[in-house]
Amino acid sequence: MSAGPALAATSATVPLASPQPRLLYDACPLCSDADISVLRTGDCSRHPLYKPVVAPVMTWMRCAACGHVFTDGYFSDEVSAEIFSATNPNQQPGAGFEQNRYLSARIVERVARFVPDGRWLDVGFGNGSLLFTAEEWGFEPHGLDLRPSTAEGLRRLGIEAHCADLTVLDAPGRYSVISLADVLEHMPYPGEGLAAAHRLLRDGGVIFASMPHYDCSVWRLLDAAEANPYWGELEHFHNFSRRRLYELMEEHGFEPLHYAVSERYRACMEVIARRV
């Protein structure tokens, strides 16, 4: 097996008093325009991983220049570490694998049309279903997750896994596929994640990205019924439209190739894009 990527050192988790303020954006985190205003609020206190170190009310902003929707701020490293100290049982490696295998197979089959083999890095791999299934297609699976117990669980199953942020990996051109399944909306600055993916992919490699689709009919129907869960999604900092996601991908050297409605979560989209 080849040597793994170099990683930056991480600090230890320190318990915090509650609540801790977010680190506020002073401009749009995508286009850097300062013309931003409050769109609405949401309640994250009913989220299964909620901890009182986070204020229960989330404030959502909108950028007048590019139309992007995002929270008014993001978590400090200390707050993030406290949130990531817990994991949903269905996100532990191996959980529900047989049921999730069929869904993951449909994703891998689409990706394999563009890149048939090579190293597949799954960022935020959760239960590992996508990696287990990609291995059946002949890909070499690699995992990256911010939760220490999740990374350790995947290593126990014999798959290379690291507990680190995508932006600290130092392995230029190492991967053929990088999956960002419900990841970019969790990053304070998603462009940094795409820039890192571009650096880590080989020429012609692809990313697979999924996330809620802010500008679709299902989203608007959920809003009308006052039943949209994403305004209170604890770990989300962004709500993307397809248009804005494509623009961001293109800005960071990716060509969108394929769009699909996601089967993973409600009102979500999936995009495959090639490194150019």
C-alpha cells in the first residue's frame, strides 16, 4: 500500500460553557460582496446532535450580489470539536450497509461512467457505504472524517481513514474520485473545499457532490407547509441553488457533467463534475 497523505496537527477538545457565539461573516462567503442582509431564522435546538454550546436560533443571510444563502456565522474550532464528539448511530461505519448498498451502487455506477477506477476519497464518509460499494467496482477506498470515532471505525475495517479537514491533506493528484456527499454545506468557506479537491485530484478526475437544493419546487413546498427541516439543520452553514453551485465549481476549475435528484435526503441534488 502506498504511503498516506501528510496531515497537519490538530488540537485537543476542551469542554466549553454555553452558549458560544458564532464567528460572524462580514461578507458573502462565496463572492465576498458585503451587501448581505437577514433572510430569516430557524430553530436548531431539536436537532439530534444539538448541544447548548450553540445558540438555538440560527440566522440565515442572503447575498444581494450572487444570491447565495448562508448562516450569519460559523462555529469556532472548539465548538466544532464539541459537536463532532457525538455521532448518530446510523453514521457509524458499517451501519445499515446492506440497505444502503443499493443506493450507493446507483451513485458509484454514475461516477464510473466518467472515471472507471483509481483511488476514491470519501469526505465525511459516515457509515462508509459509498466506499464499501465503490470497492466492489474496483476503486481503492480511502476515507476522511472530522469525527475521531468514525475514522477509527473505518480503519478497523481495513480501509485507510484520516480524521482531518479536507484542506489540510497534502497529496496532490493522488485521487481519481473525491466524493463530497452532503459536505460543502458544512464548510464555512466551501470554495476552500473545492480548491483542495482540485489539488488532490489527478487530471481528469471527478468530484461527486450532494446537498440540499435551495431553489427547487420541493423546497418551496416544504417552506409553504412550514415543514422545511433545513432552516434548523445544526451543522449547515449554506443553502445552495444549482445555479450558484455550478458557478462555484466553475470558479474552482471544475466542469459540471451530470445532475441528478438525490435519493439520500429530502429536496437534495447530486452533481458530478470533472477537474479541468
